[in-house]
Amino acid sequence: MRSFSSLLCAAILAAATMALATITAADVAPTEPPVSCNVTPPSTPVTSTLLTSGLPCKAAIIAPFTIENIQHGFDFYSWLTFLAVNSPQNGKTVIGQGTGAGGDSPTVWQGWKDIDSVMRADGSQPTPWGAPTPVPSACARIASPGDAVVSMVGKTPNVLSAISEPFKTGPLIDQNGNYTRFDILMNQTMFDHIVSNDLYSKAGQMKSTGDVDFPVGSLSAKPATGAVTEPGVLGSMMIKLAWKVMTPADSPARFHTMSALIYNKPVAGTDASVKESCHKATLGLVGIHIAHKIAGDPQWIWSSFEHIDNAPSQADVDAKTLNAHYNYFDPSCADCKINEPPGRPWDPNVEPFPGHFKSQITRVIPLTDATVAINASFHAILKGTVWENYMLISTQWPTNAASKTDPTGRPAPTYLANTTAETYIQGRVPMSSSNCIECHNNATTTTGRFSDFTYILENAH
Amino acid sequence: MADMDTFVAISAALTGIDPGKLAPGVDPIKVSAEYFQKASTEAPDVFKRVLSIASATPPPANLADALLNGSGDDVRFLCRSIMLMWFLGSWFNPNDLKLYASAIPPAAPISSSVVSSKAYTQGWVWAAAQAHPMGYSTLRFGYWNQPPVALNDFIGA
């Protein structure tokens, strides 16, 4: 059973929507960092007013507390989060009304810290929040202000590696023969906790004697009344992004794009031998995971979105109801092996992938009818923008967050895979198929201590 | 009471495990539905009798005793199959159980089949031992260095 306290808090949160209307500035307790939390309940009609409703600090869940209704609450929360983190970085323009194709513009998270900027190769303290992303020397000659740096290769292909996917299952190759690129970013709350606790280096992690415990998002409550007030506290957030290299055949109006330095780290080892290189490319967003640690749900909430053109479901393939084009599926290829990674060697300096290999990907677990419906609602208010081309796959949340016997909190749905990030571990096989919370429950620091559901700290030097 | 609720009540009486643990109100796994389906498909007529015994008015004072000792062999051995299914995630044919309970049981090991991969991970024998099935654990890295939490947290209310 979902813990009663968690549900009570959620119910209070939902009720706060109305209460907030009567809160004055004098009622607001100062908190750091102060944010205006979006407390829109999931029963709210999806209209354009939600486009500027802001980032939820916590999911608003309302009765009845059936699994379907709670799932709807978290999916609604995911979409609100999607709108907020993909809103223009300038803080003024409405999402989808930027000056780029399809109203695109640099997003909020493009100002967040990427993993390589925090877990630096020399173990040094990261540059302050807001400082430009350090550019590798191999990229210096071609770098322009504002370029993101997307690293390609980890020293060891593991769950954070840019070249391969979880468990060394292999890279994802798009229909142009190019490698899919990945990046991991964190918000300031998470970054500040890492820096202030010296978690960015092995030496710093060795000084720690306990498990890592990142700050949670919550609303503030007035001690006297327990009423939920604003401002609240934004919890730790991390985002994993998947990108395809844009070509003249790709329409910029269908993708959120950014100019990036594609940096291939040198790798010498048994898995691959990759020479250091750097080049510039325009990348199109094809996948986005958003994880947020919120009060009452210490397992974090995991929201997964994809580009709508990525791949058909297996049911679509079986029924032959296919679109003309996908990013990772060729409808004309009858004998292409489904959901199989390319053979080795994997060297991202060699593109297109040798042998004309292109990944032939299908979605193993189709979206639920409820998710399809909520996607349609939000697409309607994003119509004509690049953002109507992204869909929620699902939101994973703990059904029993406070369980003493199961630290994963018995997640729902049990399996959740993004075809761009967990391509080869889709399915419903326990401990093998993709389950965000269950996998990240195993994450540790370099000293073997629980790292609070993130593999980022494992990358300390 | 709906048949599923009756089945969960029967299962709790037979296993001693809290019904809220067997079938949580918010349950993404729903192994109880698989077990209900399995028992009702494998032995439909006897399963109906089991449900009717549990939903009688007034209900039996001791449901487990009524099912295992007061309703005949067909009910008794189906209930044993249901118990084994909850604990082991495997289905044992009630007729086989009958045979192996005889004075001269067959020499060969009794056969069984795992209900599903889900059922394998949810076998209550592991929780009753404060452990986990081989190859599947939701406990964190290093858990083996800590004492397990209390038994009641695994199987109690």
C-alpha cells in the first residue's frame, strides 16, 4: 500500500492549490533556494495557462488513490515538469515561442551542469554554478561561446558512458548511420550538494562515512497550521538526454536542437580503441529522462520522454501500421534484426557506421491508453512548436516509498524503458529489463556507499 | 465480497501473511491476479467450493482449519497447492499432492512449474526467511553486511 503519510501529504498539496489564493507575502517563510512551486492538481483542464505554470516541487496527487489515478497524477506532474524545464532559458519567453524553428530556444536545463564539468578528470572542484562549461583542449580551436560539450566515451563503458548503453549493451545508430549521443545534467540543488560535501572527487568521497542523501523538493508548511505555503524548495534533479546528429534530411522544426561540440574522449582498452577528436554538429533531441527527488518519495520520480518519430511499437510492426519515417527504424527493411546492437568495434570517429548498419528499433512495451490520452492533451497546447513532437513514455514512482523491506518502494510501472537510452533492455524480465528505480537503487559512490539513486558519483576521479 | 477479495482472505488464512502484503491496495505487480487465475483454471469446480466455504454466512470461525481439515480432500489439496503457489511461486497439481501424501508416495520427485517470472520473484518463502530469491534482490549493495529487518516487517501488517 502506498504509505499513508505520503498520500496525506499529497492530498494536502492538492488542497493547497485553493489555499494558495489566500496566502499573502507575509505568510511566506523564507527558504533557500526559494522557488515558486507549481501545485496545479492533475484534475485541472489542460489549457495554455499551464505553459507558464512553472516547475512542480512535488507531485500533486488527489483521490481516489487507485493505481491508475495516482499514475495519472504523476504523469500530469511529468508533463508540468517537461514544460518547465524545456521553457526558454531567458525566463521570459513562453515555451514554443522562441525565435528558432518551431519556436525553439535554449532551454532551462541548458544552463545546468553536465557530468564532466562536475566530476572532473583531475578531481578538482567544479567551477561555480553559472560558469561556462569547460572546453576540452581538443575542442578549443573550434569552440564558440554557448556551445555545449557532449562527451562521447567513458573510460569504461558503463551506465553513464556516452558510447554504449546500460550494461555494455551497445551504441544506438540512427538511420543516417550516426551514433546517438548522450549527456547527463544536474540542477543547482544537486550540484551544490555535491560541491558542499566534496562528492566530486574520490578523495572527497573517502571522507564521507554515511550514505549520500540529496535534498528533496517540497513545499513549505507553516508550523502552526500545517498549511502548505509557498515558496517551496526545489529538489535535486538530474536529466539524461539523448541526441541525434541533425542532417539536411532532418527538419529542425520537428526537433529541439542545439549546437554542440562532439568530443570523443580517447579510449584505450579491451572494449574499444578510440582516438581523441572533436567536431561541431547540430544535435536534435530524441530522448529525455527527468529524475526529481521529492518529499515522501526518496526513490525519486522518473519521467521519460521521447521524440515521436523514434520507433514504432512492436504492435505497429505486426499490424503493418507504420509511418514513412522513423529516427531508429527503417519500414522498408524486412530482414533487419530488431533491437540488436551493432557488432564491434564501436568507434564513434567512424561515421556512418561501417557496413551500412542502422539500428532497427521497436518499442517493446506500448504506451498505455491513459498515457496516449494525456500526451494528446498536452500536444494540443504545444501545437505548431517543436515540443509537440515529444511524448511521455511513462512516469515511474514508488507505490510503497516507506517500505522497510524493499528500498525500491515497489515501483509503478514495474518496467519503463526509453528506446533511446534503454534500447536493448526493454521488456518484462525481472532484474534484466529496464526499471529506473531498481537499477539506480544499486548506485554507489567510489567507496561503495549508497549514492542516492545516481551513478554520477561513481565517475569521481 | 468480490471473489478476488475472498481469495486474498483465504490466502492470508492459509499462509499467515498479512492480506495487505499479499495484495497491496496499490499494487503494480498484481501476482495475486495471476494466482487467482491459475487456481481457478486448474481446478475450477473445487476452486468455487473453496470460495464458497470462505464466503459462507456466518464465516467459519477458523477458516484455515475449515479448508484444510473440514471440507474433504479435494478442497484440502487445492488449498495446499494455493499455499505452495504463494510461497514458492510454483504450481503443484493437487492430485499430485494427494498422491505424495499417501502412505506409499512415489519415489520420483514431485513435479511443479513456475507460474511466471513475476511469480518467481514474489515467492513468500524468501520473505519468510528474511532473504530474497536467487538472482533477484531489491536490496542495496552491501546489504549482506547488515542484519535483515524484522520478520514482521516482511510478512506482518
